[in-house]
Amino acid sequence: MMLKTENFIKVNYENLDEVVYAQIKQKIIDNQLKPGEKLNVEQLASLLGVSKTPVNHALKSLAKDGYTTIHPRAGSYVRKYSAEEVEAIFDFREVLEVLVVEKSIHHPQKDTLKEYRRRFQELLDIEDAETDIDSFTEAFFSVETEFHEFLTLSCPSIIRTQIHNLIDLSRRFRILHLHYRLEEDEDLTFRKKEVLLHQALTNALLDNDVSSARELIIEDVRRTKKGIIQYFDKIETIHE
């Protein structure tokens, strides 16, 4: 597969390893670099405007974090996940997300929570069934990702990094799953359920309702996991 030059941003920062890591990781999450695809070091270095060294370092770090695999004498490939591995990722994510909610329930920045509630309401107000699926998916995940990252601010930074990585490992599947379900969602029921659940979670946090917040985050993770496993083979073929 020949990657398009405009998909990458030339790197001009001091810490090349981290910047290169972040760009390649994002392309994997966005499904622009697909499971099983070989990662050509020279091509990536050229597209990013760096030497091969930071690319090699980034690919090693991506392998350690679960995004790529390195085959001796064959190179690096985007990692393929089994349904069992995806299920395990969500099982562990559920445990961590519950802890995050419990930690964040007394988060002092209530105004920020109200802003997220308003942004979820904006998504809920989109009633046109013809709304572009890609646009809605991008808009929803933009708000949802920011919201979950905000909640993790109550956790120590060393733990927060690990939580973010586990959440990121699941993001590609969540995006593809949402896209697939939206294509089947003629009456917008699935879309509304997703937004309403997150809006309800913000309300529970604003009300300091630990029990409801815990139940809602568990419902969110389990429902997403169930849908991904149920449609695993189908969502893996999206945008091939």
C-alpha cells in the first residue's frame, strides 16, 4: 500500500521518537494503516521527513504498547488482534474505567462537566438521518475522547498514561464498530443511545452520584464490547 504524502506532517520537533510514535499510532487507530500491513521504515521516514532511526525507535515502542509486531528478518507489521484479545482489553478497561469514575466523582471542575454535557446535547440534537456518518463518528469520538481524558485527570500521571494506552488500544475497534452500526441505524436509535448514555454519565458526575456513574460506565464498556465481538468479522472489513 502506498501512503499519501498529505496524510503525514513533517516532523520539526526536538523529541522525534515521541512525535513519530504519535503519528504512526494515530494512523493505526484511524485505520489508515491496517492490521497485517507491513510498515516500510524508509517510506515512513521519507513521509515524516526524518531519518530511519526515530522511525525504528517508534516501531519498537509501538510493539511494546501493542500496536505493531516485529518479525525477525521480516520487519514490523500493524498488529492483528483476535476477538479474545479484544475482549480482554475491554474487560481490563472496565475495571480501570470504574476506578477512574470513582476517583473523578468529586472533581472540582464542574463547569467543564457542564460543557461536556452541552456538547453531547449538540450531538443529540442532530436528527437528520442523512447526516454524514463519517462526520458524526468524528464529532462523537472527538467529544467522547476529550471527556474520558478529562476524567482521568484525577488519577496520578503515571497511572493516567497506562489508562490512556489501554483506552487507545480499543479506539480503532470502537470507531469501526460505531461506523458499522450507524450504517445500519436507519431510525438513529443506536446513535441516540450512545449520546444519551454519555450525557447521563455527565449528569451523574455533576450530582456526585457514585452508584449511577459506576453503573453507566460499566454499561458503556460492556455494551461496546458485546457489539464489537458480535460484529467482529464485519467491522474488520470496513474500509479495506
